Amino acid sequence: MMYRKQKRGLELARRTLIYTIMVLAVCTLAFILIFHTLGYQLDLKTQTVEQRALVQYDSRPQGARVFVDGMELGKTHIKGMLPEGQHQFSMRLDGYDEWRKVVEVKAGTLTWLSYARLVPSERVVSSVKEFSSLASVRFSPNWRFMLGVMQATDAPKIVWGDLRDSDKPKFNEVTLDTSVVAGYGGQATAHTFKIVEWDSGNRYAILKHTYVVEGQGEKVQWLKVDRENKTVVDIAKVIGLELKDVRFLGESGNELYVLQSSGELRRADLNAATISAPLISHVQSFSVYGTDYITYVGTNGTSKLQLAGIWRKGWTEPVVVRRQTEAEASTPLMIKFSRYDNKDVLVVGVGSAVTLHMGAALDGSSSSASKLLSRVKSITAGEQLTELDLSGTGRFVLMRTGAGFMSYDIERQSVSHDTALPTGTVLDWLDDYHVWSVEGGKVVMREFDGANQSTMLEASEGFDASLSHDGDWLYAFRRADNGAVTMSRLRMTIKR
């Protein structure tokens, strides 16, 4: 009996020891995995545990070799852990220029280096289409279509381009109905057309038609053109208002936000030929985000000093974000709105100062704006701002000055160095991470912070440029001495 009791006791002790070891092993493994997930690793040189930074790498095209501080890590798409601090990154792919960047990474954070757009070392350029004349061009938001306005004297013409099949682009010239387009038939002495914007559905576009009538001076007409039905509509004639600016509301092509010459901003429905009561008064300029948000610059109606505000669908009145002071009277106010990481982003600029507000999404009550405006980040552009913009994703604040540009990265909370540009250079977004300009007769592509500058293909100022929807081509336009305009494209991916 005594022997059995001793044996059972030993068996119980053995089981207890085994279970204890198993629990400790599981807890230790879980602890190690959690710490590894958080970026903690053992430094064999210092014999200490330190937290590292996770970096994700990708490139277009993929398959580029990734180097960190001169050591090869692997090929894109990959990820890796790095100690905190500044590192030199590069990506190399046969036939392409090397991509390089110096980035400071922080322990416990994720850094995305997934936007490297590699440029072929040999720039292969081909002609797509030659136009006898072309005044302006604008690509659709989805990069699948283009609209061009041809020089118009006897009859106004536009050209629609279908670029969905890069190998077989289609172009369709359309003569606009002169019973709708004013000033033809000898009444006007000069005509100019500006493509204001495409709708978000990539079907409709707004044209600003400016013409001069002898004895009456300059007149402006706002037109809506339809890519599918090839029709043209005189917006002001339908709604019966004298207009200063027009923007689409959604994808229907019939709902618009219109700014009267008197400063009232309204909503209009072309199908019903109706307008709303004024949404905002004393407006000088405005921009639309999505269908629900409007930012604007205007006055209070009694003072010449400007104010910048925001309005959301459902609000009974706008919210004033910033008022110009007497000392700022000679420096215009600027305001932009977007969304990033499920948060609203609002930036206001005046002089060389930029204020960033970012917080929870605004709701149907204007009182929700107070929470957004209470979160403030101040940025200094160094020189007086000439333009303020946000990238398509809302991540980057682009600040233009007379000398060049700089950017603020909301994700990394970092300000870039100044990038110098020739005086008068127009800068625009090429994608969510790259900007483009025409310098010295060629398209120049840079990243949001000015890094990895590449000179691409010949182009003339005043025309749009765009990537193809698959990213395989870069389109641009060049005007010859005789006035003819050639649409060209640069191959961005090498066929193997």
C-alpha cells in the first residue's frame, strides 16, 4: 500500500512538472511571438533586446532587388526589420534607372516603401495621334479617356479619346452644336475653351467657353459635354443664372454645384431645371470633395477681408475655419479638404503658414466641426504660398511657393525639403505618390518629396499628361511650330 501511494505521488509530481513546463513553454513562445510582432529582436552584438522598425518594399514593375545600406535584402514584394535610424534604400532592376532614397525609420512603426515607380533607362517614345490643332487636353479620373478642345474659329470642335485598349486607342472628333455654343456665326471675334473637370463617373465634362463680342466685351458660357451621346448643354441657360463657376455633384452629370456671379453657391438639377436656395453666400471660389463636402473662400459681405470655410450636406450653414487679418490682406487664403485613414483632413494656408486639422469624420451637424478644428498641426512653408493641394489619398499636403514646392506626409508626420522649380512651372499629381511638370520642353516626374526626379518625354506647356490605366504608358502632348499637336507615349514597362 505504501509503495502504491509513493508511486501515485511520484506520478502526480511528474505530471505537474510536465504541465508546468508546457504552460511555461507556451507562455514563453507567445511572449516571444508578441515581442517579435512588435518589432523586438535580440541584438547579438550588444546582447540586448531592442525594438525595430518594419519596412514593406514594393515596386512597379515588381522583381526589383532591394538594397538596404548597401546590403541586398531580396526582391520586391518583401518586408524586413531594421534598427531605428536613418537608412539608405535602393531598388534595382535590369533595364531601369536605380531608385534611391534616404529614409529615417522609427522603432515600433511600419514604413511603406511601396511606391517606387521604376523608369526604363532607355526612353522608348512613340506617336499615338497627330492633331491639326489642339488648344487644351484633360484626361479622365480613371486614366481611360481623354478630352481635347480643338482650336475653334468657324466651328467649335472637341475630340474624345478612348484609351482603354493601349494598343488600339480610338479618337472621335465632334463638332459642337453652334445653336447651343454662343458667339458663332460672326457675332464673336475670339473664342477660348477650358476643360474645367470630368465627373467622377468619367462620362461628362464641363467646358468654360470665353468669347469676345464687339461692343459688349468678354462673355462666359458654361457647357456640359457627354462622351457617350456626344451632346452639349448650356448650363446657365437651363437654370437661368449668370454663373461664375460650376462643378459636378456625383456621376449623373445632371446634378451640379453652381456659383453665381453674385456670390451665391447653389445646388442645381439640369434634368428638372431647378436650383436650391443659397447654400453659402458671398463666395469667391469653392471646391468639392465627393458629393457632400464643399470648401470655399469668400467674405462676410461687409468686409473685403477673406474667410475660409467648410460646408457639409445636411448643414443649415457653413463653418468658418479661418478669417484673414488686416496684416494678411495682401495674401490670399487657401483651403483644401480630403480624407485619410478614415479621418477627415482639412488644411488652410495663408502667407507661409499652413494649418492642418485631422480627426473623426464630420457628421450631419455643423457642431461636429469643432472637434475636427480642435486638432491642430502647424507647418511653415518658408515662403509665401502660391498654391495648396492634397494628394488623391489625402496623405500628402503639397505646398507651392514662387521658388518651388515642399510636402507634408501625414502618415509619417514629416516635412520634406524644398524642391526648386523654374519660375511659372505648373505642378500636378501624376498618381498618389508622384507629381509632374513640364521643364525645358520635357515632362519631369518626381515623388511627393522631390526625390527620384526623372526626365521623361518631350511635351509642351498647357497640356495634360497622364499614365495609362495599367501604368504601362505615360502620355504627353507636344506642339510643333506649325501648330500641329502630337500625342506621344513613353513605355514605362519593358517587355521581356
